[in-house]
Amino acid sequence: MPWFYLLPALAILTIYVVYPTVRTFYVSLRNEDSSGWAGDTCNDDETCFGVLENYHKVFTEDTAGAKNVTSLYNTARWLVIVVPGTVILGLLFAMITDRVRYTAAAKAIIFMPMAISFVGAALIWGFVYDSDEKVGLLNAFLVRLGFDARNWLGLAPPSGTFLLTVIAVWVWTGFTMTLLAAAIKSIPGEVIEASRVDGANEFQLFFRIILPQIMPTVAVVMTTMTINTLKMFDIVWVMGGRDTDVIATRMVSELTESRDFGMAAAIAVVLILLTIPVMVYNVRRFTIEEARR
């Protein structure tokens, strides 16, 4: 009988999650217009992986003007910079804002970029990175210091990728700060005061008392930011740049520019596979937490 009440949710899950996922995997085994299998397009003088040929091309072939491998490297760079960057800055601001006079106002200002869409954020930072010193804030600052203006968006990875990750860190830091600040607030004040009475300095208080107490929240924030970063599309698509593609933009490029449905589906499956370990970790962690209760 309990399963009867789950039927509506299971039906929605099947229609909008399970079926599209299975269908995407099937399309990834087909050729560019789904008229045949991916291996049908192979030449006799080249290595062919049969129905998995699209996955072979994901990691080896140049398409739409940029290497798929480059997009994977860029995605890895995003993960290395954005995830720890947002968590560390969010934790830093969470600690600092609780010690200033106007705590609510300070948190509101830091959180404000979250109210802006990624497209809007990209447009704003486009003026910062503009190559014309009369428009670009960064170049205007450098020219005032006696340096030459640079075409920042024309820089190749990893420099060009780093400039784009700065935008994501700027937007998401307010989100991580809010969650981590709430976790810090949940620590009993008696624990903090007792630690200070025992002679703990601020450094010891943070690393030995506060950080261990909020590690479950830190883990949630890090896994959430990992998934968000893997799905990043808007900033890279709007800002463009020199070989700054990530997995999501490669997928859309294959779909809309090259019209290669098989390749686009294969890239989508790769993106799904990259998120699965993160989801498995979350499920296991929640299961352990529930067992402890």
C-alpha cells in the first residue's frame, strides 16, 4: 500500500529524469543525425570504437574550433579554482561579518551578486575585462599605473579560464557565506566561551573548535559547488574567449552549431558520469548521518 502513494512521484521521475537519461545514452551511440550507429561513420584506415565512437571523439577530436580535451581540462581548472575559492572566501566572510558592527548589511552586500543572473554577471565583468582602457576597468587601472592595456579575454588557458572563474567566485561566495555563517551560528556559545577561558586563541578556536563542528556543512557546500561548477555554462558562453570552452558549452556547440546530436549526447553522458560520484558521496554521507541519529 505505501508504494501506491509513491506512484505519482515515480511517474514524474520516470518521465522527466529516467527516460531522458536513457534516451540521451541511446542517442550518444548513434551518428550525427541519428540515422545510424556511431561506428558507421568510421573510415577503414582509422581506429574505430563501434557504437562508442562518439565517446572516442569526445576525448580526441577537434570540433567546432576547439578541442574537446581542452574543455575537459578547463572544467578541471574550474573545479580546482571555484570550489575551494568559494568555500574559503565564504568561510572567511562568515567569520569576519560576525565581528563587524553592521553584520546584516555586510552580509547583504556580499550576498548581492547572487541576485544577478550569470548572464548579467558576465556582462558586468565584460566591462571590467574590456580591452579598451576607456571602457575596461582593469585596463584603466593598469594604464594609470603606467602599464599597457591588454586583451584579457584573448588570453589562452589557463589565464583566460582563470579570469572567467573569478566571475563565478564573485557570484557564489555570498551563497557559501550564508550557509557557513548559519552553521557557525549553530555552535553553542558555551563551547566558544569555554574554549576562550581555557586559553585558546582565535587561530586555535577556529581550527580546533569551529571548523570540526561545521565540517558536515562544509561537505554539503563543497559537493553543491562541485555540481554547480560542472554545470557551468552561462559565463563561458557569454564571455567567450580563446579556447575557454567547458563541457557544457561544448555540448551546446555540438548541438546548435555542428548539429551533431550523437556527439552532443555523448558529452552530456560524460557530464552525468562526472556528477554521479558526487551524488553517491552525498547519499552515503546523509545515510551515515541518519544512522548516527
